[in-house]
Amino acid sequence: MTLLPENNQKLNEMFMNARAPEMSEFHGEYLVDMLTMMPSFRRFSHRKVFYSENGNVAGYNILFNKVWGHFFLEKGVCKKPDSLDVVVINYNRSENTFVTKRIRDHVRCFESGNSYIGRFHYLFMGKEYFLGYFSLSKLR
């Protein structure tokens, strides 16, 4: 596994230099590591599980052995920095709470098929606010 930088400036450069993944790349389980601003729950095996649903990619989080935060994937653009193409992990699903529905993760790939860097955003009053970086590492 690649050792990732621990500051926003270096993570920002890494995000910008990564490539836009295809939604079809996401399947199976990925370990989540919050890299900045939020506490990392990696030691608690925070994971995202991706699967095919009606021809699209969907998924959910597992934390403390509980399923939460159902999502679907869509193509999008991360306006800051530099209008980059991304895969958006969109939590706007009926299974989620009002708070969770507003999460939008922007993801790019830095190790083909295995490792991704994401920007955690929260939608408030129609605007996305950046809250920190995270990584996804393929487990199986």
C-alpha cells in the first residue's frame, strides 16, 4: 500500500495528478482511511462495499460492523481544484438520514484499480463544502 502525505497541499497535488476512474472499476470491498480533518476509523475497519444494481454501481459503508450510508456512483466534476473529472459517491438515497443524504465524495485513481484518493464534501444550502481527504484501498 502506498504511504500517503498527511497535509492538504500534497494531497491536493496527488488528487490533481490522479486520473478520473471509470465507475465500472468499483466492485467489492475497499478500506477507507480519512486522511485529513476527520478522525480516521481505519483501525475499526471502515470499509465501502460496491456492487452492481440495475446496471449502475451502488454501495454502502461498514463501520463498527454496522451498515450505514448507502450510495450510488455518478460521473461528475470537482470544481475546486481546476474542474477535474471525478466519480461522485452520492449519498442521496432514501435509506439515509437527512444528514447523510448531503454527502458527496469526489474520487480519482492513483494506482490503477487498487487505490483511490477522494475529497469528502458536504452539501449545504446548494453548495458543496470540502471537509477533507480520504483514500480507498481495494481489499478483495
